[in-house]
Amino acid sequence: MSFFKKNKITSELSQGSPEFIICGLGNPGSRYEDTRHNCGFMTVDELARREGFPLKKLKFKSLTALAVIDGVKCFIMKPSTFMNLSGDALVPAMTFYKIPPERAIVVLDDISLPVGAIRVRKSGSDGGQNGMKNIILRTGSDAFPRIKIGIGDKPHPDFPLADWVTSPFKKEEGEKLEAAIDKAVKALRLMIKGNIEKAMNDFNAKVDK
């Protein structure tokens, strides 16, 4: 049974509605602004900067924008729910715009990838990432295409995970992070045009998950 059938959604797409949702995950507030967990926010911010649209409208517990990117209508969002409740923002947006999981692209951080690397996936498990875990729990689907941005593993096994993902990037990691975000923005352009295989071939890190 599809996500929308389970949620008893019957209305049709309205004219001019977005074809895709792009949801960058992160935590709101200046405290978390440049931390590892906020790679999703950083990516959609860079997309907005390049495309010249502001992410300022408050909707679905998020900062949002409607934009046409390479001819494709997209709804871009940065949830303000904090990471562990990302689904509380994304799911209402999907419901309102009638966007299935296959057209809701999630951008998130991944501790299993080194800084500078990204991985594009068509679907899959949450990989231990709490934002993705909540989205999958809320929808009952793991069919979300996603871009995972490497933040590097904890410095040692006993380092608390919550402290690591909310820590800032080191100065020497800056260029690698910028390169990863650049690749992620380019991958997003391919994905909304239906070229996810090319995005995977062009940008996926040559490391195992």
C-alpha cells in the first residue's frame, strides 16, 4: 500500500505545485549553525545562494521557498523541529503537495563518510541518522532519495556521538566541506531532472557504507 493510500489522501495535485521537495536536515539556531549535523542546511543554503531565492517563508515548521531550478518546480525546506523530529516538518509538506517519498530528496550528514565525500542513494535504511530515522518512522517508507555528506567518524570510540555531530568543523576541513557541498548541489540538479544514476556515478565516494 502506498504512503498516500495509508494516509487516505485523495485530492489531486494543484496546477503549479512543486514536482520535488528538497529537504536539508539540521538543527535550528546559532548554536548549531556551523556544526557537522547541519550539512543538510548548509547545502540548501548554498543552493539558494546560487539560485538567488530566499529561504525565509515559515511553513510546515520550516524555513521554506518555492523555486524553479533548471525548469523543475521545487519546494525547498529547512526544518526547525530539531534533527530528531525532522519528519514532523517533512511529512506535512509531502501531504500538502502530494509528493511521494520517491520525489522528496533528503540531504543529511553521515559519520561513516570522510569529510569531503558524499554518497547519493535512491533509498535505504536510516543508517543510524536520527533525522532520517524519524522520517522513515513517520512515513513507513524508506524510498527517499538522499544525499549523504561526510562529517567523519568520532575521534575515538568513547567520544559521545551527540557531542561529535554537534561539534564544529575544524578549520583545516573547510575546503573539503566546501567541495562536498558543491558536489551535493550539483547532484541535486541531476536528481530533480531524473538523472539519479548519473549523480551516483559522478559523485559517490569510493568508500563502503
